[in-house]
Amino acid sequence: MINENEKNEYLLNDKVVKKLFTSSKVGNELMLTITSLITGISLENLKRDFELIHPDIGVNKNIINSEADVAFENQEGIFSFEFNYTPYRGLTEKSMSYVCQFYLRQINHKEDYKKLKKVYSINVNNFDYFKLNRFVYISEMRERKSGLSRNVGIYYIDINLDYLRKIGYDKDNKSCLEKILYMFVCNDLDELKEIYKGDELMSKVVKEAELIVKDLDLLMYYDKEKLDKECSYYNGEMNGVECSIKILAKKMLEEKADISFIQKVTGLSEEEIKELEESDITKITALSDEVVTKLKEKNIL
């Protein structure tokens, strides 16, 4: 059984998940498979007309914090994935705002109300949102006394990864969904390779994840304990890897790197990068001289 305090910080990081889910056919297949198992929609239907959605989902310029982790759309609906490392103030409101924005972006004329797609907000949480010790929670709008649904086509799905961490892995007592999502709570790549041995998709996914982690190890090398402490600069809402990404972006700005290139390397939005230009993030010295040298050798800095 995995120690409750051990958390796979790499694979729970939203930057890693974005890359894993969107950068290859294997990642797309994983995302669609998870969606199918959660919603009950067939994989075949989900693949039809599949299209990734740009992460900036804001419906007007006045809406802030409108960048989804990963989202896609097809004939079955709109599906938004958010990976939440720790609970934080405003998490519920943020999730609700995303759903509203996905709804509003479908409406340009009054006739559009007749053909609105369902919206699924899928939150993969590293904690138990409702504290009921269940693996999956599905919420929708219902009348309180009768329990009748308003049938507006909005669904909130919360996955409790801490449930998997507590029970550990038992190959004789696992659903397909539990088996797949176990990769997000296991820190041992050798164990994952053994678990997914013979599973063509998941074996490829683990290999892809391993490459992503290695890339981050090179680009985001840091003293974890020191950085976790210093990241209180971000009000406790980021883990070490996210903090390191911003440090990397800041250093690239100092080296006069092009903003579009910084976006490509870090996954940050143009707005986030511009905010860093005026920040004092350089007070955090997380990248070693050796790594900075390697980054320059690769023409990243």
C-alpha cells in the first residue's frame, strides 16, 4: 500500500497532464478512455468528430482565470478536465465558471438554445472533495425534495485519487477506471510497467509519461524542500513543478527569449508570461547553474 503522504507530483501537475493528454494519439486515447469509463458514453462515439479545445475558454475579455487544463468537444458534448493537486479557496467557483463559459460559447443566436451540447466538468482531485470515502462523485442540478433533474445537461464529476492511494493496488479487485487512474498515485514506474504489462494502451502511456517526467527533470531541476517552502510566494496554490515552470519562464524573459517560444516550452499563456516580466520571482533561486548551462546548450535560454 502506498504511503498516504507520498504523492506523484509530476503526473498530477496540470502542465504534465496537458502534454500527456494532448501531444500524441496515445494521450488522446487515454483521455477518451477515461471519459468513456466515467460517463458511460461509448469510446466509438467519443472518437467521432473529436476536437481539442483551446485552453483559453473565456467568452469575453473581462473574464479572468479562464484557462482550462484540458478540454475537448465532439457530437456527445463538451468535456473539461481539471487536475487539482490540493483543495484551495475558490475551487468550486472556478469549476462552475468553466461550465458556464462552455455553455455560453455555444450561444450566438436564440436558435442555439435548442441544440446546446451537454457539458461535463471532470475534476481529477488528489483529495476527497465530499469526504465520503468514495472514488467517483457525479453531481447535477436537481429539485431538492423530489430529486428530479432539471435536465440542463451540466454534470460535475469528481474523482477522488486519495481513495486509490489509501487502498493501494489489488489486481483482483480493481475496475478498469481504478486501474487506469492508479498511474496518477503511484511513484514507482517499474511497478506501473508491471501492472500494465500486456495492456497495449497503458504500456504506451507509461512510456510517454516517463519521457515527459524526464524532460521536466532536466528543465525544472530544483531543491524540492527549499522550493516548496519558498512557493508560499504563490499563496500555497502551486506545487514545486508549477513554480519551477514560472522560474524558467522568467529566466527566459531575462535572456530576451521570444514570448511565443516561451509559451511553447512552458505551456504558460501570453498573459501569464507578461505578468512575470514585472514580478520579483527571481528571488527564488531554484534552477542550478548546471541546468541553466544545459538549457543554453539546447538553445532554450
